[in-house]
Amino acid sequence: MSTQKRNQSPRRSLPSFLEKFSYQALVGNVPYLAFLALVSTIYIHNTQRAVTVQKELNEAQEQLKELRWKYMDRKTQLLNLEIENKVVDRAGKLGLKPLSLPAYMLNSDSSQNGLPPLRQ
């Protein structure tokens, strides 16, 4: 009997398999197929939207990084100006003024004053 079942099951499986794809079965599953199509469309749209949002986020992070560097640069410049102004104010109290021209070196003629020449 087991040999008969083995022989009959492949024969029964092929027609039953084809029966699943018959016109009646497809018509009966149209709502399910429509639901699958809708879900797959929503999935594809959400994936594309996620990629777009990630690109926008990366661009915003790059802009934020650039603005942070500009902020730090301006902050450092302002700090240096404040320090320089404090030094000028303290020196002004002692009667000193900041240089308006760059510093220059005086060269003396050693033969006139009797001193040895300066080493450079």
C-alpha cells in the first residue's frame, strides 16, 4: 500500500499544484495580491525617502562642521584682540604707546665710538 501512495502522491501533487494557479484561485486571491502590491510600493517609497533624508542629513552635518570651524576661528581672533587691547591699555598707563611703524635695527659705526662691532 505504501508503494501505491508513493506512486499516487506525485501524480496528485502535480494537478494540485496546477490547481493553485487556476483562474478561480487567482480571482479568489486578487485582494491579497493587491495588498502585496500596495505594501511593496510603500516599502520601495519609504526606502527611497530614507536615502534622501540620509543625504540631507549628511549635507547638514557638513555645513554644521564648517560653521563650527568658522565660529572657533572668530572666537580665537576675538580672544587675541582682547588680549592685545589689554596689553595696550596697561602699557598706556605706564606712558608707552604701541608702535606705528615696524621696528628697525640701528647700525653703528664702531670706528667712531671705539666699541667693537655687534655680532649678528
